Amino acid sequence: RFGCFMALNKNTGQAMCWGSEGYGGACSGRNFIGVTDVYSTHFAFFALSKNAGKGQCWGHASYGGSCSDIDFAGVTDATSNDRAFVVLNKNTGKGHCWGSSKHGGDCSSMNFAGFTNL
């Protein structure tokens, strides 16, 4: 969103990104087959495949563009603000946040048990 955009065809998995490469404007070579949802911060994108329990991020790592250590299995809800992402598995009560810790990217002290939506 900070000078970049993404277009996705969920039927084919074809996507294109454009704009500032360092903020998510470059996504060639990524596999978007099965992606169910796409979220963005001002500096990064997050594509979620709910059925496969997988996610992928790109853009500025400090603002959500890096999520390789997040377990997306069972994620039922997700959202973002301008500098961080959060996902929730309402069945287990586990939530994961990443991005700028000053802007919500650290929720390690939060207990999401009993919550159903973000």
C-alpha cells in the first residue's frame, strides 16, 4: 500500500505486484496457488492459504515482510495495521504477530483463548 499494489486471480494463482520493490512491489516467482486471503501493511504483503495452513510474506522485513518462523496451520482470522500483522487460530486460542513491535507486531504476552475474531 505504500506505493505498491497486488492483483491476484484466486482461480489460477496468477498474481502481479508493482510499485516500490522494497515495500512489496515485487512478487514474481512466488506461488499463489491456493491463496485464500491477502493482507497488507504500508510496507509489506501477507498471502494466506487457509486450507493448506501456509502463509508467505514479502516487502520490508521490519514491517511484516518476513514471516518464515510463523506457523499458519489452523489460522481462522487475520488482519493488519499499517506496520504489523496478526493471525488467530480461534480453535486453539493461539495468536501470532509480526512486524514492528512498537506497532502491534509483538503479542507474545497476549492470551487469545476464547476470542473468535480479530
